[in-house]
Amino acid sequence: MCAHVVVAEDDPKQADLARLYLEREGHRVVVVHDGRAALEQARRGPADLLVLDVMMPVMDGLDVCRALRAESALPVLMLTARTAEEDLLLGLDLGADDYLTKPYSPRELVARVRALLRRGSRPLTPGAPAPPAAPTLPPPAPPAAAAPAVLTAGALAIDPLRHEVTADGRPVSCTPGEFRLLQVLAAQPGRVFTRAQLLEHLHGIDRYITTRTVDTHVMNLRRKIEPQPRRPTRLLTVYGIGYKLAEGPRGAS
């Protein structure tokens, strides 16, 4: 899958390394070294994906992401040395599609770029092959088969048959990976699942997965189902272990 990737990184060595690995993958890469240049390059186009460092001169990556999201759906992979959950949530709240914390493996960078390009809805640059077609859904169950029960946890409802999620009565749009994660947690509210256990359920749904894939899905889900994503009350972290879906009052209907 050939794509036009913009790498915004103020560290020349890091930028050259990212360029090297992405070009080996077959992508065309443009490197810029400050936030304003990144925004201008993304606007100039055509670009299929932006790899965006948070800490950059002139204009930081968060401001670039905020400005870009007001006018474009260009996929953004954020690079950050910040590891606090609030900092990562801020980037995702501003519209970043995924993140990598420094130091990172260049091979993981390539895999995450590949995954974002695969699931992104934007067309690739002219002449690039089209992404593979989405898998067809399995045929509906015969009438005699029992339909899966709607799963509930507090104000959340997950319908496996219809592939629908509601929070406080409002529909929530989920990716296949997010839906699967929520389905697993909602099947046993209050149970703590380790990242490794959750990863087992994502095999075959998310093609390139690491333990950070679970964290990314959790942060994205919190943006969608929590009244205050930075102060979650539904999808909870159990420090040192993993995650659980809280049992609780149903909330607003």
C-alpha cells in the first residue's frame, strides 16, 4: 500500500529514521521540522497520513491537530514523550487517531501507519492500489437460533446481533475493535481483565496489535461513553492489572 506520508519531527535523527523505514515500506515521505510547516504541508496535500510529534517549535503538535481537525479528516499518528493518561487523552480528544510514546520501535511506527492507512476512509494518493475490501458480514442466524442477549452495564447497552452500542440512550459509533472490547467487558461487568486477556479477544479484528492497542481503544471508548473522559466512571483502570466495566446505576435514559 503506497501512500504519501508527512512526518513532522524536529529531531533530525528521529525524522531520518522514520523516513528510512517508511520509504522501505514503499511510501513517499515528506519531512518537516516545525508545527507550522506540518500544517501547511497537510493543507497543501495530497497527503494520506500525518506522523506528528507533540513537542515542536513554532507551533506544537496539539495545536496542529486542533487546527487540522477543523478542516480535514487526515489520519494523524501522534508521537509523544508524555506518558500521563491525561496528556494522551488530550491528543485523542483533539482528533489524533493513534499515538506512540517515545522511545518507540521504527517497526512499530511502520505497523501503526499501515493499520491507520488500512482502516482510514480517505482515498490513497493517485496511482496507489486501493485498500482491501472490508470483510463481508456472516449470514444471519436461522430463525430458530437464539439471538445474543443485549448486554447492559449501568447506562450502557451493547447489542451483539445489531452491532449497536448506546450510552444514556444515545447511539455510540464504535470501530470493530472498540465494539469487541466493550462486548467482552460488558459480558462480565465488574470483572477485571488484563491487557493480555483483552488482546486475545482482538486477534483477527485488529491486525497489528500490541498491549498499547488495548490502551488506545480504551481511551477512544472513554471519549464516546464517559460523561467526563478524563474522570472515567464506567470504563475503569485497575492499576497494575488492566481494565473493567463498572456496575452501577443506569444513569440518564
